[in-house]
Amino acid sequence: MIAVSPGRERASGRRVLATIGLVLLVASVTGILLAPAASAHAYLTSSNPTDGAVLDQAPGRLVLHFSESVVLPALTVTVVDGDGHPVAVGPPTLVEATANAGGAEAPVSVQLSLPHLLKGSYRVSWETVSSDDLHRAAGVLVFGVRTTVVPRGWVESGPDPLESALRWVVLVAIATAVGAPLARALLRRAGPGVDSSVMAPVLGLSLALGLIAAAALLTDQIVSSGGAAGALVSGGYAARWAMRTGGLALALLATLPSFPRPGAAPAGRGREGVIVLGAALAALGTAMLGHSGAGLVATPIRVTTAALHIVAIGCWMGTLALLLVVLVRQRPTAAVVRRVLRAFGPVAATAVGVMVVTGLYLANGVIGSVDALLLTEYGRLLVLKVLLVLGCGVLALVTRWHLRRHHRTAAVGATGVAGSLVTPGRPMVFALRLVIAEVVLGALVLGVTGLLSSGQPALERQLMTDPSTPVSTAAHARVADLEVSMTIRPNLPGQNVAVVRVTSSRRPEPGRITSVTLGVVGAGPTAAATSMGDDQWSVPMALTEPGPGSVHLTVARGGLTTATGDLAWTTGWPPGATPPLVSRTPLGPVLGWAALVALVLFGLAVMCAIRSAAVRPRRRGPTRRVQPPTVGSAPDGPTPRQPMTARHPT
């Protein structure tokens, strides 16, 4: 074994940490520049007829409004009547008014023609996949034709078990790739006596399984999408998948014995740099393929935040798991175990801080309200993940307290009596058991993360609007030089009649009104109104969802520019609507401020730690205090040698 000076080991560890920081910075900038507009789960935002609607006349078509683009070949819609008999529907087509919104993540509306429906109740079941990430989505709604029906309410698309398991394997591979360079750096700082090369087979096996799982996940999603391979390329999924898979392959290549050249050291700096680069690419690709851009607003910074969240989990769980593998297989002295685990403390604390800040920021785009957190499967999984992370934190604190309490017992190995972990270094055995429990909980955290990444975010509008919210009775607005007042009755989801009064504030009127069109914003095309005389216009209007919204108005006048404007409107809830369990107030602003406060506190903690480390005196070596012998008494043993001074002859 070639002896390496402690100073060189510390310098090598600092170089590894600096490389990781540089690559994370580059990955963050790349994520901001290359991130897609959104990458969320497609879910049904509204429909026409709406769920629970009672119609006086049979509808001629069914319109489904999705939060983002879906793969039409994979969309299946079945309609059955109250007796369970199927109803033939036409092929799905995109509504032109929303199909040109641009981007694979833009909201779209799909319509299907319906035959003549008789009096009765009808049940609509749909299933599709998102065009940008090929996530499955499904739902059910009911409506009645001159028949009262009970609304089905929101229907959540639960995570697929196979897809979640494959995502878990990929996350484990990324975590081990992130943790490998840190684990090697910590082991080098622990001094001689530990061979970090024993983690290479575990790292290689994890990365190989991650590559297999990534390929299997792609195959499963293509099959579930009806073989829509073209949607992958056009939606950008293939490029993001290639980034993640390429990162895993690059990290796996660095673990091969012949990389970068035959005879190279297993833990060379070149290998560690390649592993760090591959892990950063894999984390960034995973963030682009997940819920990092959930919502209708393009927020590229969320992709970078999600990548940092994945890297933080890897720094904590991946590093600890690989350290555990080395310590269990090498069985070093208790003093070495204590030094390794104590050196891991600052890494774990930093990783936890990043996880908390990024987790709070990401939660404001996937959890709509407190009710959404408590009533949806996605929200309960998120709560479970938080509890598991808290459990890991408690175990880490107990381990640190145990090491501090038994540091003298753990140092018995330095006397030459105890050279193993079995006896009398029993306190270190207990510490390793705590570490094993922490690693198991960390694996469960990654498993729940896999379930969340394949589930549907809790953003259903029904869980974000309070039925007790005051509804609109009339709306007034000024559009150009026109005074507009509008009423909609009965102001419930389903078919309604809107009456608009439009008058000019200029005298004489500059032009006669020739046409008026109205339409709910985001719910399909507008419809032309019929003149009722006395400046009033009437138009049938379908309100799809209760809660606040807006109505778009267009007024054409002879010889003048067309006037357009939006009128705010709040649709009432149907009778029997479920009241809030706790609160349906949107949580986005609260979680955003919580993330900002956590970031400030984390920054202050890091600054205090840096300042404390800077003012702490640096020890150059162990010191030994020698008590002078008492006058008139003989020492029990040989007199210790006096330290040499500069004047002592050589």
C-alpha cells in the first residue's frame, strides 16, 4: 500500500467537493436554459357536460378540457347509459380554439360527437397519457338528460406499481452515483486502514440496474401510449430521457476497470469527475421528466430546483449507503468508524438543508390546498415522505449523540486491545445498526419519491375552491367606450343563458352594434348572441366548473374596430356540494414564503458554520502533557522522554 500524507488526502477531498460544486453550478445554468415549459401530469380540468350536470336537452358532443396536451391515439372514451349499455361516440379531435396554444404542455380540449341521447343518466370514462412525459391519467364523470344524477366528484389517477418500481431503481442508481465521490473523499480523510475500492462493485451493479430500469420504463410507457413513438420525439421526451440515461451510462463507464486507461486506479480523480458529471446529467434529466414544471405557468427554475433536490437526497442517502457497505465489509477499528461517521455529519446536514428548501419550493406546484394534501393519495404520499425524512433525521441525531457519548469507548481500539467491531467496540456496533436503519428509511424515501413521480399532483380544482365562496349575480365592465352588464342564469354548472346589455357612452353613437359573441375563457369557442332589442343580447352558455372564472366578450360595430374584453364571473356550486374538510385556500403562496424563510435560515446556518470553522484553532498533532515527578518519590515506570528542542544535538 502506498502511503499518502494526510495533507494530500485533505487536498484531494477538497478538490472532489469543489468539482461537485462546479458541476452542480453548470447543471443549474443548463437546467435554466434548456428546461421545458412544464412537465406535469395531464388531468381533466373541466368538461362539457360537467360532472353531475342535469340537461334539459341532450348534448350533441362531449368536450374534455385537459391541463396539458395528450396523445390522441392513446385516448379512450367510453360512454354507457344507466342500464350499462354502451353508447357509440365519434373519434376524438382537438378543439381548434385551444389546439394552437403552442407547446406540448399547453392546455388542450378534446371533443367527441354523441348520438341522440334519450332521457336518463350517462357515465363517461376516459383514459389517456400525457404527450410530454407519457404519464397515465384516467377519470370518470356522470351527467343526466332530464334526470337527476349524483356527481362522481374528482377522480385521482393513482401511480402505476410497475412504473413506480422502475423509477425507484433509477433514483437509487442516481443516489449511489452522487454519493460515490463523497464517500471516497470521506474515507480518504479517515486515514489508512479502509479500502474504498470495495464499493465499486455495488456502485457498478446499481448503475447497471438503473440503465435496465430506464430502458424498461421507456418500453412500458410506449406500450401504454399505444405505440406513439412519434409523440416522444415531437414532445421532447426522447431528448430528456437520453440525458438521464446517458448520465447513468457515463457514470457506469467510469466504474469499469479499463476506464480511462488500462491499469488506472479505481478511485482516480478522472473517474470521480466523470461519475460526478454523469450523476449531474442523470439528476437533471430526471427533473425534466418529472413534476418539476407542474402547473400552467412556465417556471424553468423548478427543473433546476428538482435536480438539486435529487442531488441532495443522493448526497445524504447514497453516500451513507456506500459508507455502510465499506464499513461492514472492511470491519475497521472502532476509531476509524467513529471518524468516518463524524466526518459524514456536515455532509448530511448540508444535504438536509438543501432538501428542505427545495422540497418546500417544489411542493407549491403539486399541492393545491390543505384538503388536497389530506384527501388525495398524492398528498398522503407526500406526508409519508416527510415523515420518513423526519425519521431519518431523528436516527442521524441519535447516532451523533451516541458517538459523542461513547467516543472514549470507541477509541479503545487505539490501545491495541480492540481491533474489530465485535468486542469490546460494542458501541460502534450499535452505531452501525442505527446507520443501517437510516439507510433502510432512506430507501423507503426514494420508493415514495418514485410513487410521487408517477402519480397525479393534487391540483384538482374541486379541492381548491370553497363552495361557500360568494357567487356572482351580475358583472359590469367597460370595454373601450362601451358599458357592459351581464347576468347568467341559473349560474350552475351545465347549460345556462347569458343576457348582455351593451351601450355606448358616446353620443351620438359612433357605430351600430352588428354582433356580440360570448364564451367562457379556456372552455372552448365563443358563441354568437341573438339580439333581444333595447341593446340586449342573449346566448346559451355552458358553464363547466364552479368557482371563479371569466367570460370573454367580443363586440363588432360597423366601421369601427372590434372591441374585446373579459368579465370576471364566479359560478355557483350545485346543491349538495361537499364542504371543505379543513381548508381549500390555495397553499402556493404559503409554501413559497416558507421556502424563502427556509433558504434564509439555511444560508445563515452555513455562514455560521464557515465562520466557526475559520476561527477554530487548527491542531497540528496530538499533544501529551507530562506531569513532573514529585520530589522525593520514585516514578512507577520509566521516566518519559523529554521532547527535543532546537538546541539538542542531532
